[in-house]
Amino acid sequence: GHYIFGDYDSGRLWTIAPAENRARMAATRLPGIIVRDLSAFGRDEEGNVYALGLDGNIFKIVDQAAESPIVMISAVVKRQDEKIQLEWTTGLEYNASRFIIEVRGENGEFQEVGVVPSKGDSDQPTEYSFSDLVEEPGMYFYRLKSVDQDGSNTYSMILEIRIGAEEDLFISPNPASDLLRVGVPAIDQRAQVQIVDVRGRVLLSREIQAGEQNFDLNIAQFPAGVHIVQYKSNYLGFTKRVVVNR
């Protein structure tokens, strides 16, 4: 068998097993898996092994030869200007070919709307994105179809977004100077709101509890100028600009 261990600082994981010389042990890094703030390992009833981070993320440790050619780290759909933006990150790609983006409305079947070539072979995080133009209001459901070189495929989780609804991310007043009132969608999971400057530096970060919709953010110490309010959950993402006056 193999033992699994990890490095808390880097988040990288390794397996360790007897080498050809049974008097020694050989360590092999598990590609594509980086667990920030690694806290524990666990195993389910079927024998699958998982790594747990202090941030609540759970990673399944897989044999790349037996599992999907692509290990998905994250995927999110959000509104960006007049388009819908899909963003996803892979941690491992082995003999992978492409991603097929599929979408359906509230009724109907999934249909292909685009294709993004994969990197092919990689054990490092790789970021991808795809923009889709949707004109009709309503709920839309997206999924990614990961296709191997031999034609086999797997599907991602389904990501949903509402278009044409009333404000999904509400901020007031705008411009603001001291307190910023924020309203977000009511969802049954935790989410996060951040305010960043135009250089991408995080000025404020706040975790939102499940069901929480309205709260105030203290921006009294923020420099004057244009800043970006970002809302992100596992399935939704919105951004708005706020002007801070001094």
C-alpha cells in the first residue's frame, strides 16, 4: 500500500511506498492537487481518500490512470457586461483534448455553445474562460463536458445564473464615503464579498452566511477613486463599480 502525507505550507501532497530496495521508501508527489491550509485526511465507506483544508474545501485524491483525464479545481459562472462569463481551473490534465460548453434554459435540453481546447498534459493549475451572449431573460444552466483524446468524457457540476432579473448585487450609496450598503442574492450556502482597487489589491473581504442578504461595509479608510465590489459563491459571481469620494 501507500501512505499519503502533505506539506502544510505549500499545500502539496505526496505518496510514500517501499522502493525497489525494500529497505528504503520512495516519495512521489501527487500532481494537480494543492490544498491550502491542509488540516486532515479522511476516507469514505467506499475507500476513497480525501484531503481537507481549513477553508472548507475537500479534495478527492485520485489515481490519474483510473479516473477522469481532467481534475477540476473550481468552476464559476458570472455576468460580465452584456455577456455570461464561465471561468474554470483544472489541477491535472492527462491526455485531455477539449472542453465542450453546454447550456440550457429553464426548459429544454442541453445544447453545445462553444469549445475550448485543453492544454493536454499538465500537473499545474490551468485557468480557462468562455463568454456566451444571452439576450433573453431567465434562468440558464451551464455545464462543462471534458473530452479525452480517445473520445471518453465526463461532466462538471451544473452552474446556474439568472439573467434579466432585478439587481443581483445592490450597492448604495454610489458614490460613497463612509458606509456602503450591500445587498446580495439569498442563497443556501456561504459566499464572499470583496472590494478591490483597480490594481486588483484586496481592500476588504467579508464572508456572507447562508441566507444573509443585506449588510454595511466600512469604507472610511479607503482611498478616493474607483473600486470594484465582487460577490462570489460556488455558483454565482457578480461585480459592480463603486466610487469613493474624499
